[in-house]
Amino acid sequence: MSASPNGGLGQRFAELFPFDWETIRHAGAEPVPFHLKKWWFCLGGTPMYLFIVQVATGIMLTFYYVPSPDHAYASVDAITTQIRFGWFIRSIHMWSSNFMIVAVILHMLRVFFTRAYRQPRQLNWMVGFMLLGLTMTFGFTGYSLVYEQLSYWGATVATNLANAVPVVGPLIAYFMRGGAEIGPQTLTRFYMLHIGVLPLLAFGLLSLHVLLIRMHGVTELQFEGEEPPEERRFFRFWPEHVTTELMIGVLLMYLLTILALIFPASLGAPADPTVTPAHIKPEWYFYWDFRLLQLTSLKVSVLLTGLLGGIAFFWPFIDGWLERRSKNVDLIVVVVGVVAFLGFLGLTIWEAVAY
Ligand code: HEM
């Protein structure tokens, strides 16, 4: 029989639910490197928190959203204008999804520039990269559900891009559309992906990500000169680190509420498959790829995206390869990171101001 947390009522509960509370106590007392006291080092907790906000607000929206081409737009319109607090829940869902993308990108930059992906954390970098892809797919499928003109045509461009992927492209595009063309099946698929498949995948990958972090521990910073004493190198996960994370959560909720009040989620014209808009705009985090598409061709942009994605996915191994050949890997990493980030930012701003 496992130990009770504090006797009395706790003892009764421990009998009803014979869980090894010692394990929880032990896990909570895990020392965490001191640099996690700085918010930019524990940015991984932010998308985790926002994911919970997304699930909670998403469930509320699901009560009113109708996933059929004839009713989808009208149901979003009703959520925005008629359902009590519908506009607010929809706005929090929209702002939180954008914050989540920003937080994941910032977390990835922190991991990249501190080279925290090195051995033995290569696999966790890859799991994290899949989480980035998943977060963007959440955004893409969610935007398509609104069934307004821009979201409909954004989905059309995305399925055309998928179609241009060598070998497996046509199969992926067929699966996304639910047929040779975009049709009623497409919306049902995006809906199932958005509320079923992606959350399950995200839950699985997040669990694996956290499990690997727990098994490896968070990377300790290397100190130049004399090492600080133990109490300046570590602090406790519970309650110190959890308190920092909770404070960040409260601040985020504040920010999301203010943004939802000042800039509530809007609704464009309804989707019209017969009228192609003059300028198609996807979500902002796809701008860079959309600009690439316009600067090159469908095939070249797909190949470039695949190549860049592949380099990013396998970066820990490329870093290891460089490490064995050069003494200046720290500098190379900074240059690669700055060029990649500025490239992303430049293409994004270019697309944003283009029309
Ligand atoms: C939904 C997305 C993600 C969540 C919720 C998440 C969560 C976390 C958390 C809580 C940590 C612990 C330390 C910290 O807070 O920085 C962490 C560490 C880590 N993450 Fe993520 N992460 C996500 C995406 C990513 C991405 C996109 C990458 C990289 C491609 C990545 C790679 C890593 C690595 C390598 C570590 C270990 C860092 C170290 O040991 O210092 N994660 N993640």
C-alpha cells in the first residue's frame, strides 16, 4: 500500500486511490537549473499553457460550430454576433493560437541559440519540431473552418502546394481534400483533424517531449571561470518554478483578454468557390512560404520548403558533424540562426506589406 500524503482524509483517499504519492513528491522536488528563473529560458511552458486555453475555448466553440459548407460560415457568424460571449471565446481562441505560434518560435530560438539540442537531446529537438508543424497545422485547419473567402482560397493554395510534393504529394492532397477537388468532404476532414486527430497527436508528442525533458533534465549552462555554489545553480521545481509558470499564465490571460476586447476576431465575406479573390492571404506564419511561392514556382517553393524543413529537423546532427570538423561551431550556429530568422522575418514582412 502506498503512503498517504498527510494522514486522516489523505489516508482514506490513498486507500481508495492507491497511488504512489512519494513519486509525485519526489518529481515535484526535482532541482531545476537556475537560469530557468528567467522567463525567456522557460518559454516551453508558455505554449503548454496556451494549448490548454485552446482546448478549453475550442470545446466551447464546438457546441455551436456546424462543420458543413452550407452552415459553417453562418454558425461562426452566429457565434460572433448572437451567442452570449461567443465573440469573446472566439477571440481568445484566435489570439491564443497566434500567441502559441510566437511562443513556440521563441522557445525554438532559445533552444537553438543555447545549442540545447545537442547530444543527448537530438530526439527531443525532432519531437519539438514536429510540435511546431502540428501547431501550424492547427492554425491552418482552424482558419479553414471559418469558411470565409480568404480561408477557403488559402486552403485551396495549401492543397495545391501539397499536390506538388514529389512522389507522395498527390496522395496527401487527395487525402486532405477527400477527393480530386475541394468539396464538402474537405471541411469535414479539416474539422476532424482540428478537433480530433491533431489534439491527440499533440497530446502524445507533448507527453513524449516532457518525458524526455524529465529523463535528460534541462540543459545546464556552462560557466566560465569559477562555478557558483549549488544553491545558485539549482532551485526547486515545486513551488518556485511552478509559481513562475503560473505568474506567466496569469499575465498571458490578461494580455489575451485585453487583445480580445480591443481587437475581437473578425469575419470576412463568406466563401465563394466561383470567385477567386484578387489577393489570397494565408495566416501570417505561412507568409514566408507564400512569398517564396510567388518569387519562384510551385515546384521550386515546395522543394525549398522541404529542404529547409529537413535541415531544421536534422540540425542537431548537422551541428554534431560540424563540431567534429570546426572549432567555431558556436559562431556558425549564431550566423545560421540569425540568417534563418531574418530570412523568415524579411519574407513575412514583405508578404504582409505586399497588398
Ligand atoms: C507546443 C510546442 C512545445 C512545447 C509545449 C514545449 C515545451 C517544452 C518545455 C516545457 C521545455 C522545458 C524547458 C523550457 O521551458 O524551455 C522544453 C525544452 C525543450 N524543447 Fe520544447 N516545446 C515545444 C516545442 C519545441 C520545439 C519547436 C523545439 C525545437 C524544434 C523544442 C525543443 C526542445 C528541446 C531540445 C528542449 C530541451 C532544452 C534544454 O534541455 O535546455 N521544443 N520544451
